[in-house]
Amino acid sequence: MRNLISLIILLILKQLAFSQDTLPKISVNNISNKILISWTNPFTSLTTINIQRSFDSTKNFSTIGSVLDVKNKKNGFVDAQTSASKMFYRVFISFEGGTYMFSDSYRPVIETTGFLPDVKNSNQTVVNTWFVPSKRIYTGRDNNVIISLAEAMEKKYVVKFFEETGTLLFELKKIAEPWIILDKVNFVHAGMFNFQIYEDGNLIESYKLYIPKEGKPVPGSSEQGKQNSK
């Protein structure tokens, strides 16, 4: 059944009048009250494409599914939830070696030139319980830790890192640059860590950070990327 639905979606993508954006951009269209998230894939080393949605354009995204074959040149995902037209969508994509990125978030655009089959009760995708990293603190290509705080020069940020047990590892009290790279040796070992980000004294994010072992990608996790963020 999954393969049949995937084939139907691929056939629809070939027939629609509008074109699909190229990853990491995506097209999000409301077709007959179903939301089609679609894209053209220019990459050859993808390992995961997770589709996420939220009522907010910048936070509280949760993973609702993943495509079955990430290698397809054109691909898509259908969300038939009744409130879907009011949501924002984005995709999380990861590559061989553990690197990853997020698309921007998009609200559905009404499209009247196509038709989608009823997939509400079909099992078109497998929800992938993959660890979805924070957009503020994450690991880079070499597994060093990147802190990305765009307003670091205007606001006061404090970042605390913890072991999974809750033991404080270290704290950064004066972050004056919007982009900082921390050598992974500061974390002593590979694995999962917790962190907290404070902005002008207020906690704006409490989440997890994963540092892979050398040569290993980010593994599956029971987390679905839900964050406590501002």
C-alpha cells in the first residue's frame, strides 16, 4: 500500500501545472483541501527527509512523517489533516556523514489545477523517530558544536551544557559573536547532552545536542524533535 501511494504521488507531481522547488526549498500547496509538500532533489547523498509542521512559523515543529525513497528526483508528502491549511511546513534533511539542514517554513498556497487521491487512512509514509537538532545549537560536518545566535551582539546570552544525567558540564556567560564553534573535545565524549539557552535572563530553549562518534551519522532516537523554545 505504501509503495502504491508513493507511486500515485509521483505520477501526480509529473502532471501538475506548477513546478516543485529544489531542496532545501519546498513547495507547499493546498489541493482539494489536502496539503501537498513537494520538492525536486538535487542531492545524491541524502539519508533522511522528515516532514514537519507547526501552527507557528518559527517554533514547535513536530515530525509527521518521512518519505520512503529519499533518492527520487521528484518527491512529495500529502497531509490530509483537517486543520492542515492553517499550519506551516518545513523539511529536515540529513546526509551521509551526519550533516543536516532545515528548509524555511511555508504556509500552503491554494492550487486549483490538480487533484489528490484520498490518503487520509492510508499508510503512505513511516513516521521516522529521528533526532531532530536545534537550529541554535547543533553539530557541524566535523562534529564540532556550532552555536548560532543571530542577535548575540544586541542581546545577552548565556548557554549551559549538561550531561544527560543533569550534571553541569560548563557554562558560557559572554557570547558576543552570532556564530561560535566549540571544539568537541570540550565535551569529553560522544553522545547526547542537554543544553539551556538564556536570552537577557529568560530561558528560551531547553533541548538536546548529539555529538556522533567519528565517522558515525546521527542515529535514530525516541525523540521527535519537539523543543521547549521561545
